[in-house]
Amino acid sequence: MKRILQVSCFAFLVIISGQCKKDEPDASIPDAEIDTYFDLAYIASGGFEDLAKAKAISDGKPVRVLKDLVGTKDALWKGKEIPAPMWPTPPVYYNDAMGGYILVPNVSFSWWLSEKFTAIPQPYDVYIVMRDLQAVPYEGYISAGIGMRNKDDHLELKIDYNDATGFHSAVKEFANGSGVPVKNKMSIVRIQFNGANSKVFINNVQVGGTVDLGSAGTHELGYGTLSHAAQHDFYGMWMKLGGLLNDKDNEYVYGKLAEIYKPGSYPDKPIADKIRSIWSSTSKSWEAQYDYVSPDGTPEDKTKTEYKWGYHMINKTGGAPALIHDLDQTTFFIGSKATGKTLLRDDFPAIFTAKGNGSVEVFVSVKVFDTAGKSWDHIVRSQFTVDDIL
């Protein structure tokens, strides 16, 4: 099997004009030996804030570049920024005990994309380490050249490609609810893009059967989607191009990944689960509801709960529908009413009262605390709920 020689400058050693330059080391960088099996590796704790400056990211800093730690296909962030402090975009890096992660928020489109190159034929072997969080369940985790989406109770895979007739996608879904990553828990996902024999494994267990993705190759690599990325914590992605790992090598790679990123693990912090926005026709307001989940059973401190309300406007001008990334269609409410448990319809922006052919979708984000002061690092949002006032 072809092995990729590990570069001598790994993660915190940056290659500049052929020379290795030390940057601030990141103590949470995963085992470099894993990368010797792959042609491409994006690791959250090995990303960079700015490719030109080659400055290593630090805790809480925006992640604008995912550095390819094995090859040369660095991916630049292409997303739409939402002004702080309502949401941390572009995606932000956080330290933890399992290598560090990038929060990919489900607010606007968020993705990192490489330059296009001559199409590489299948098969591809892809490993992704992530923690799925509550959001719109049908949005994508990856959708650049190759793709994976969570469709509530099953997974969807796709290959994007260009040929003489234009842009195409080969898309296949696993039937019979074959499973998705378990929400809020660590998952090691392996995807074998292999024509008629494509497969998915979650924590080294195959889900569903096989699907046929055709024979198309891919001409670009990336992470995230050009619409709303599924909300999750991204730890790393490794890809072998033009081949699949054999069972022995997969056993080694998965074992090493599982040592670093504990499958099924859940942080010892409370989180708001099953977040929803409920409309009251009596009070003419929306109310945030959620289930409080504490891994260690510590009670909730409701005096500290944080709320952030937002909206998504579909076809707000009454014209032809626009692509989600062409308009500022996901926005947070302004003012004190935007950060309470309830949101009055009277607090809607004036544009909501204008007639049009579209709808307004409301969502709420919630962050909970326990009586010991612990909380999840970031706020988690609900799905959209349509408000048909237009």
C-alpha cells in the first residue's frame, strides 16, 4: 500500500519558502502517525487563522483556513459572517481533552474549499471525527466534491462532478432508517466512496447496506456546505484518494482515532436538548422550550439560561426564490426581547409586516447552566418553525 511520508513540520511547524518555522505549539494535536495512511488530513487543532501569516489558531479564535497537514490542498473558509456577539462566526476553535474542535454553527453557510484540480477517480476512503448537535437535521456535514448529510433517520451520500455537459451530482440515500451519528456524542464516521459498493461506518460499525454513487471522480475537496452546514463540532477529517484501507490498516487507524476521540463520549457539562419554539395564539408570542440534560445529574440553574432568537426569511421580496447564500436570510432579532424565553410578535422587524410570497421561519438558541456553574461551551439552536404572517 502506498504510504505518504509525514512532513517534518507538523501542525505547529509551518513550512514557509521551504523552511520550517516554529509557531506556538498546540498540546492537543493528535497522533501524527495516523496521517501516514492518508493523502489529506484536516485536523481542527492543526488549522490556521490566516494562511498568509501561517499563524496557528488558539482557543476561541476564528478558523479561516483548514491546513492540509499531509499534502498541499489547503481549504480556505468561504462562508458568510454573522456579526458578533450573537453567534461565533466564522467558526471558532475550542480546546478540550480530545484534540480540540471547531464549532460549525447552523446559521449561515459555512465551508472550507480547496482550489479545483483534475478530477481524481474513486474510490476514496474518508474518516471524519465529529459531534453532531441539534439543528436542522437535513443539512450537510460535508458537501464539496463528496458529501454526507443527516436526513433525520438515515444518511445521504453524494458525489459532485463536472463534465462536458455541466455540473452533476450522484446522490443516494440509505434505506430503512439505517442510522445517523448519535446527537451530542462523539462519532468516528468512515465513508467508503466506491461506486456501486459505497458504504458508511459509524464507530466502526457499518450502517445500512451499500449504495451506488456511480463512477464520477471529484475535482475539489472541502468541508461544510454552501447552504446551512449541519451544526456540529468538527475534530478532524482524513482522506485516502484513489484507494481504500484494508481491514488491518483500518483496525489500526480506527484504534488510534478511538484512543484520542472517545466514541460515544459526552462532555461532563449540561446541554439544552430538543430545543423548540412554540407559538401561543393567546399571548401572540413564541416561547422557547427544551429538555435539560445533565450527564452527572447536577440540577439546572434557570437564572443563568441564555436565549437568542433568530429568523430566516424565504423570498422576502415577493420575487423569484433566491439562493440562501445570495441574501442575508438568517438574522438575529435586535434588542432585549431577542434574548428572553419569549418573543412577542410585536417585536418582529418592520419588514415582517410587508406582504410577499414567502414565509418567516423562527428559531431560538439556548444555553443552560447547572448549579455548579458548568455549561456547554457554546449555545445550541432549534430547528426552524414557520410563522405564516406574510
